[in-house]
Amino acid sequence: MRLKKLIIVGASVLILTTTGLYIHNKFTEDESKISSNNKMEEFKQFDEVYSSEINKNYDGSYLDRLVTMVEAKEEFKIKIKNIDKNAKVTLINSSIGEMTDLNYTEGNGFVLDTKLNEGIDYGILLDNRLIGSIRVVNGLEKADKEKIYEEVMENLQCGL
């Protein structure tokens, strides 16, 4: 009789433990998926800039938005903050490979006054590692920004 009770209690504990672990793992897995989706959405966002001044911040991995779309202008001033002054920051024209260094200025971070051509993806490199991109778009307000974003990401995939 005592053996039966021990078997029943043991089986009950085993079933409850297994059920509890299953529920815990399922909850953790769902939470992980939600967190992963939120990070992907955050990563997928882009900046829209309608002025000739492009201000970006470096978060330690990438610029505050990986893709920046700007309205076409004659010339642009690019400013990037939160990067160590001893780093090398470069703008690269992905079509022809032309590279232009940004200069460090106290208070403004890395700065470059330059002309950017429409429809070209420009990569921003930090010590030869891609941290962001810029695409000039004529008529940005009416453009299909999601499509442009996807094109830019496809073109820059090898740099990431």
C-alpha cells in the first residue's frame, strides 16, 4: 500500500514538473520571439531628412538609423556624433568606390560638406566597417520609402 502511494506521489511530481517546465519554456520562447521581432522592427526603421544637414548619432554598433533617405539638394553637411575622435570615418560612393574622409571637429563630431548624387547608395564606414548609409531621393515626400529601404539594404548587404 505504501509503495502504491509513493509511486502515485512520484508520478504526480514528475507530471507537474514536466508540465511546469513545458509552460516555462513556451513562455520564454514566445517572449524571445516578441523581443526579436521588436529589435528587427527597430533595426528596419529609416530616417527621412528634408534639409541639407544630415545629423546622425553612433550607438556603438550602427548609426541611430542604418538607412537615411534625404531630399535632393545641391550640397549636404553630414555630422556624426558619439564617435571617438581617433577613429576613421569615411563616406563611400557604392557605385564607383570613391572614398571621402570625414573630419573631426570639437563639439560637432565628424563633419563633411559634400555633394551627393541622386539614386546612389553611400555607405558610412567607421574604421572600414559599415555603420550606416545615405540615399538621395528626388521627391522624397512622395517616394515609396519602403521600396527604397529594401533596395538600399539589398545593395548594402555585403557590407553588413
